[in-house]
Amino acid sequence: MIIAEKIAELTGHANPIFTLELSQLPGILFSGGNDKGLVEWSLERNEFMKVLMPVSASIYAIHGPANYPILLAGLRNGLILIFDFIEQKIVKTLKQHQSAVFDIKSIPNKKEFLAASEDGTISVWSLDTFEILYSVKVSDDTIRSISISPDQTRVAFGCRDNSVKIYDLIDYSLINTLIGHTMPVFSVEYSPDGKYLVSGARDAQIKIWDALSFELINSIPAHLFAINHISFHPSKPWFATASMDKSIKIWSADDFKLHKTINREKGYDAHKLSVNKLVWDGDHLISTGDDRRIITWKIKFD
């Protein structure tokens, strides 16, 4: 049995929120969306701290690479902004992509980061010099999501052409293309143990893939509308999904059974519009969406 309790709500954004990222420092959260700034929040005091940096377009992706004092922001206009916490300012603007950057992830053992774009390419950058290392054409259409395998040998991309593409992180060669979804794939996530790859799409389906054999293990009609994000608990066998149907669902990561639905129909003071992003902060699940709210849920696992 899972118990979900709403313990905090953060408001202040004037428009839909698309993305969240925990700081490397405890108790701090970053958010971005269809606003003119990237916002910093205190999770300890549950309050607005400041607009960390101004932006020229909507923010679709935020990423803080481990052990680097920087924050990366991917914008709708294709720019990637690099904010330096030591200098407290934007120190670099990367202009590789001509259209939206939807996701950014880093590869710690290679000191690189990847950006996925609406233009169908991923750009690979040095974390030390911010120089571009590679540009890889992955799809003829948008790439919406990136997931790095726990052993940092492979990367999965969720694509608008309904596929999941797996690439080798040594030479960025294509390993496999996973076909199963009937609509664009919005989210892909490797399980923390590296056994599974979970994908979610506009077709409202969750698909569970064997991460090594690429066999389709399970296909679940998980939501009523598009699945916007999948997020695994960092240390427990659970994952959560966020949907355009205004709900959050929590699933077991071993048998893939549904254990909790968080929405207004179930009596929760939950999101009124599409839920776009989830972040686990220990046993706290933080959600955000089109209703401009950030909600912290305390999740008790029995």
C-alpha cells in the first residue's frame, strides 16, 4: 500500500511549467517553463528564492551536471544557456540548434553532455570547455527525451517518429531501434539497476523493454492521454508517471503493477491541467504542469 500526502505547493510562475531539476545542494529546486526566467526555490522553507537567470524563450530542459558548478538550460529557440554558480551569471550561450532543445543529460565518466532537439539531432559537448564534440542525426523528427544507462555505455532517445533509439556512448553508433508505440515517445528512462528501459508516449502506453535483449516485456495502457514523463525512485523499486490526463501514477518497478493514482478524482488537491514533470527528492515526489503549480507529495511505502 502506498500513501500520498500533499505537503507543500509552490506558486509564482505566470505560465505553464515544463521542467524541474533538483540542485546539487540539498533543499533547492529549479523550475522553468513558458516564462521569462529560470526560478530557484527553497524546499526547506517552501518558498520562492529568486529568478536565477533571464531567458529569451520558453525553457524545456534544465540539467545540473554532477560535480560541476553549472546549470544548463535548453530553450525553445534552440539555445543552451550555461549558468555558473561561482560567477553567478550566464557564462556561455551555445547556438548549435536552430529549433527547440527538449532534453539535456550528462555522462559523468566522459565529462560530456548531450542535448536533444526538435531538429532530430543530438549535440555532444565537453563539460570542461563547452566545445561541441559531435552532432548526430538520430531522427527525421523531434527527439523528446534522453536516458543514459546506469553503466554509462548506452543512451536511449525517445522520438516523435514513435520509436526509441539506442546508441552506443563510445562511438555514438546506432545499436537498435525499438518499435512498439503508435504515437510520439515523450519519455524514456532506464531503471536504476539497468535491467529495464521504460518508455511512455502520446498513445498513453507504458512499454517495458529488456535493456540488454531489447525484448518488449510488457505494454501497459497506463493513462487516458499522453504520458509526459517517467521518473524512477532513486533507491526503491518504484517509478512514477505524469500525464496530460492530469494524474500522477506510481508503479512497482519489479512487477509493473499500479499502486497509486494521484488526481482530483481520487480526492487529492492535485493538478488541474496536464502534469509535465516529476522529480524524486528522497521519498518526496515533486510534480509540476500546465496549471503553473509545483506540488510536493510525501510518499509512504508499506
